[in-house]
Amino acid sequence: MPPPRRTSAETLLAHAFDAGAFTATEAIDATGLTRSTVLAACEELVRLGWLRELDDARAAGEYRIGRPARRYELDTAAGVVVGVDAGQHRVTAFVADLRGTVLGRAEGALGESGLEVPVRLAVLADTVEDALAAAGADRSRVLVTVVGIPAPVDAGGASPGDGGFWDRMNPGFADAVPHGRVVVENDANLAALAERPSSGDASFAALLSGERFGSGLVVDGVLLRGAHGGAGEMRVLDIVQGVGSSDGIGATARTLVAEALAAGEIEPGSPLTVDAGASAVFRAAQDGDTLALTIVDRLGDRLARVCVLLASLLDIDRVVVAGAIAQPAVAVIDRARALLDGWHFDPVPELVASTLGGDVVVIGAVAHAVDAVRADPLSFPLVDPAVVSADGRGEAPASGPSPRSTRAGRTAHPAASR
């Protein structure tokens, strides 16, 4: 079934998202609409709050002869979006404008209480409020909040009930974030969205690799989800020879150090007797510590096997090791790359480290939120700052609904008021 035909206002607004300041003539050339239609749509979008009219071209020094052209641009402050990385131990929230420029951020620690649903929801709500305060943005301006979680998520935002971890990671966030539309997504899928600009047309996996392996999969330009949202879940690693679990690089590094300590294999004076974390292992390996070098080799072998599995099943071009572990684990990635080159499991995917660090999921969440607005912007009722009440919630003026609360020719989508 073909997608519904766009209204002229929707067509013009799509152009505004892609363009900077533009004149009616430029919009006509870009959209194919008539001049009268473009001007009428511009006036309507200014009234609704999506566009703002700028100084005319002559005042801006861009036009000298004849009647000066009126200029418009997307009002990026018409609303804000929120991206959240709701991990097991930490919550990070970014607030961004409608082009994805981050205006404020905040972090909240869950510690060992991340599996306690009331604590999880409270910390997430507080972190979002702190990010809004850092951005100087009122909660009534939030159009979409995207929450990334370490669990499979189907197209409706639900996770398969497992009676344990997945249920606790996705307990329902609409009440914790009661402003704007709330979208729940798998964290590795959001990492894939964040990595997409740097991967071009490649089919690739964004492999979150710290505490656990989880992959966001883009094949032939399409983000794979699966019937239950489980595409890219790595529980299958429990039965892969030489891997044995979905534990990531960071978690496995700690396990190997603990096993070596219990076996008396750590030499006295080794820094690993003081710090058993992954970063300490990688630093010790750089200094030539024998045990640390052995652990790096074992981690590289583990990562290479995961890459072979992904490449064999999906014929992908690239594996991007993502998350905070990516840059510290460069030695592990180098070792895995060398093993892949020697094993001859063709085709061998390109193996690279992400440059986005620990913010990769929340960056993807912001991108997904902006995409959600762009997909159907006029379904979001904008709140006029002049009618925001003292408690921070938008109220329509007493004389009737705000002119921003309806879309041209139809009422706002009911989901936008959640």
C-alpha cells in the first residue's frame, strides 16, 4: 500500500528540516509546489509555530534589485526531543533541538539497584528533569522521548516477558516521563542508528561490547528487528564454542582476572592485584604484563568468533565495536582483526572501533527522536510559550484551543498528548 500523500504544508516542512534559511522561490524549486501554495503553507506553518520568518533577503544583504524576497527557516526551538540511555547501572539523558543539537545533558546512577523497578523509574524521571533544566527547556516543549534499554523491543515498544531481566529493564516508561510521546527501543538498535552516518551504505553490526554483547543490525539499509524485537540478541553465544556466554569484553576481562587470581597466576606486584577492571588489564598489557597480554589474546579470540558468527549469518561488511569499551579495547580489536585475517572465513567483515564512546546509545536515541518528529511533525501540537502555566505544563488559552494545537485540515494525533 503506498504511503499517504503529503499535504503541501507537510511537503514544505520536510524541505525546511533539510534546508537552512530559504525563500519562497527556493522552496518552489525544491518541492515543485506553486508560489501561491508555498506562500500559503509558509504562513500556516509560521502560525502553527514550525517556521519563523526572517529578515527579508535585502535586509540580510542577499538581495539588491526588485521586491525583496521573504525568508523562512525551521524554528528549531519549536519543541525539544529527549534521548535516554537507560542501562542497568546508569541513566544518561540528552535534550536536543529539532535538528538534534544537544542543549543539555544529565546522568543518574543506579548502582546495584538497577533491577528494582521503582528505583529505576524514579532515577530515569529525575535524570530527564535534570537534563531539561540543564537545557533551559520546559517539560511542555518535549515532543518525543526515546528510551534505550538493554532488552529486545518489538515495534510496539514491548519486550518479550521473561519473568526477570527483560521485564525489569522495560517496566513501562510513559508514567515516568509523562510529557510528550514516549518511544522505547533496544539500546543496540539505537547504537546502530548512531553509527549509521559513519558507515555509509555498508551492511553492518553495531556491537555493544562492555558488560554484554548485543548488536544492532543494518542489512541492505534496513534496521533489522525481528518478529519479537530479538534480532541482534546474542544469547546464542551460550552455545558457541570458544565463547560460551553473551558476556562482553569488560565483563569477561574481570572474570579472567578473578580466575587467574584464584589460581595464583598473578605475579606479586602486578597492577591487576589492585585493579581487576578491563581498563587496568589493557594498561597492563601495554606495559608488557604477561597475564594481561594473555587476557587480551583470549578476548581477541572471543571477539573474532562473534564477528564470524555475525558475518556468516548476515553477510555484513562491517562490525563496529561500540560503547565505552571500544577505545580502551583497541588492542583486543587489533588481535581479533589479525585472527579474522588468518582464519579465512570469507567474507571477513571490516572490524573497527566506534569513536562515539559511552554516549553512543543516547546519541542514537536523540537521532531516533528527531526522526520520529520528522516522520509526522504536524501530529505534534506545539505549545506556545505565552500559555505555559507556572507549573511548567502547557495550557490552552481560555478563549479556545491554541492555534498550534491543530494541524492544517485535521486534528492532532491523539498519541501526541500522552
